[in-house]
Amino acid sequence: MSQTPRLIGLLGGSFNPAHGGHRRISLFAIDALGLDEVWWMVSPGNVLKPAKGMAPLAARVASARKAARRAPIRVTAIEAQMGTRYTIETVRALRRRYPKLRFVWIMGADNLAQFHRWKDWRAIAREMPIAVIARPGYDGRALASPAMAWLGRWRRRHRPDLHGAKRSAPALTFLRFDPDTRSASAIRASDPGWYHRYAGIAARDMVTHRSIGVSEP
């Protein structure tokens, strides 16, 4: 008798730094979509964002591990280890590396609003189902975006049994819950040197179990 594949949510981002909002969104997605766990994929860099103000990768991984404690969340810098630059490269590499797992890509409404700017975004949607988390101020732009105009035909009403998200991609599911106003940019504005608290820490990848390196002061 075949075993049901584990279902993993993928939440990518700079996590600069990670905070309770990331955790709350992830726990909500796990419950709403019936996920086994969520992987926080800490990006080495975002091609759509300036590098200025980006803390060292080890510090961002360490902050994410702290925010994810005692939760079904794994923090990984697997993109840096695989050498992938674009999301399409990452999702294809993950599916090759972990053929027995099933993945759901999780993104905020702010990312859906600019999804059409991502490299080969239609191919990303064909690789795995997408779950979009509502985010204050972005829902209107997300629904009016070029990506939504194309993805709308595969939109499925969310149900507790993950109707839509467990089926073959493309599949798009919207998740709505009480908005969380916390943001990494606000944390950086109030505490620009937050990453100094993680100086000298060698963070460990919770998926590959490799050492990320030592955070710079």
C-alpha cells in the first residue's frame, strides 16, 4: 500500500529579519492547507530588491530559526547551496532532489501583484500549486495583476481538504485571515543593527543539515 506523499509549503523570502508575522502566516497555512510542514527558504538575494541593507545570510537564517522554534517549520538556505538564482530554477531543482515530496508555493498578495515580473512565472505555476496569503494594501493590485489574469482560470475556492492545492498544477488558492501588520522593513527601521545580535553564530540548515557559516558583525 503506497504512502501518501508529505505535503510541504514553500515560503521564500529574504527574512531580513524573520519575525512573528512569518510564523503566524506559516502556521495558518499549515492548518488551512493540511500541510505537514513549511520550509522557510532564506534567499541569498532577491533579484527584484536592492542588496543595500541586506544582512548576512547566516544572521537571517539564525533569526529565522529563532522565530520558527517549536513549530513545524524548517529553515533552509538551500537556494544558496544549490546555486539557483531564480525561483523557477529552485522549484525544479527541489522537485528533482525530493521526488517523494509534494510542494505548494506560498506567497503574499504583494508578490502575486508582481509575479508577472518573475522569470518564467507561468512555468513556476505549472510546477506546483500556489497558495496566496492576503496582505493589507495589496489585494486589489494582486487581483488586477497580469499574472492573475492568466492564473484566474485555475483559481479554486479554498476548502479544508485543500481542494485545488492538492491537484495537479496549475492551481491557485487564496487564503484569508486576520491581517498581520508586522513587517521586516519596520523592524529594520527601528533596529537597523538587529543582525549584530547573531554575530559569530554558525547557523545550521534544517533541511540539508549543512552549516551556513558564521554571521558577520
